[in-house]
Amino acid sequence: MIDVHCHLEQNELFLKLDELIPKWKKQLNYVISSCAHIKDIDKTGDLFKKYSPFVKICIGLHPEFIKEIKEEDILRIDKFIRRNLKDISAIGEIGLDYHWTKESRWRDEQKKLFIRFIRLAKELNLPLVIHSRGAVPESIFILEQEHMKNQRVLFHFLEDKSCVKKIIDNNWFISIGPALLKSKDLKKIARDMPIERIMLETDSPWFAQKPEQEIGEPTNVILVCKKIAEIKHISPEQVENETDKNALAFFRLR
């Protein structure tokens, strides 16, 4: 299996990777770590160098931090991506977050930054990993305006079940994580989204499966796989095979 979205740069995981990765390798083919803050960019580059090819990386700026993002941060991310292009699997997570950002001024700044990253991804032929909380229709509108229909777009942790048809129509993907085990809306999304458009994620170190775990780990994709199989009335092996195939093609992994 493949965890297409986690955060290995977070210290809860980063400080234990020498211990954890040999364990994960017994159950997973790849783990894709998403760097979402400028302060973590060097750490993300270091963990890729140490743990590649098992660990792949995505680079972006999370919209939640829009008030602290400076122009030099954006330029530094741009330079890092260009300089390490062969090592980067996607741009992300990027997008809109209206849950934490209420002011129209800062929402407008999120949109501007989102468009800049979309255009960078198009220029460099990299896929996009989208964070969209409380703003999925707006994110879809921007992506359509930027002519991203039929391009490699992945909505990580999609929560808005009303937008599933739009995502299907645009030929995009979603990734589903352990929140599926409790969320009724996510169960409906998993039911309605074709398996050919689904990948597995954990968003670790968050979404620990208590009481067994103190932190979330990429191997929790196994729990997600089993729950999707139950919802869709297919075998876990079919879910594993299809979601692996989707991830390999989307991120162009071997």
C-alpha cells in the first residue's frame, strides 16, 4: 500500500524515523510526505535524501499560514522546487482554508497564492495536492478557471460530499484517511467516489487510532483500506490494488 499524504517532518515522527521506517517498509511500498511550512523545507529535503526511494516528498505552503507567509518564502519554495525537481513528486499541500481564515482580505491572498502554485505546477508538469477546508467549491472554481480539468489534481481529505460529482466530472482524485472510520460524510464520499479515483492517506502524525497509538502512522492506511472495502462491498485486495495503481500513475512512481 501507499500512504499518499503524511507529514514526516513533524517531530512526533521525524525524531523516530530510524526506528519506524523499517517497520513501515514491511507493509507499505511508499510513503509520501508533504512539507507545508517554509520552516520545514530543509528538514523535508534531508529526510528525502536519507530515506528515498521509500519516502517521496511534496512541497507547498499550507493556506492556514497565509498571514505569516512572505514573498521571500514563496520565492524560496519556488527555487527549492526548481532546484530539486527530479526529487519532488508533487506541489502541495496548497489551496484554500476558510475554516481558520475568516477575513476576506486573507482569503483573497490565499486565492492569489493558490493560483501561483497552480501555474508553477503546470509549468513544471507536476501534480497538485489540494487542501480545501470550508472552501471546496471555490477551490474547484479556481482550478477550472486555470484549465486544470483532466490534469493531475488530488483533493487531500475531502470533506464536502456535495462536490464529489464535480471532482469526478473534472477527472480528479481524492485521498481518504482514518477519519473515514468515524465520519458519516466521509463514508458517503467513499461510497460515491469511483475506486479508480481514490487513494489512501493518513495525514500522520494526526489521526492516531486510540487507545492503541499515541500518534498516527502511515500504516493506518490498512484500516482505511478495509473500511473502504466494507463500504463498497468489494475485497480489501481490490481496494489495495486499485488505490496503489492510482497513486503510482498520479505521482509517476515506479
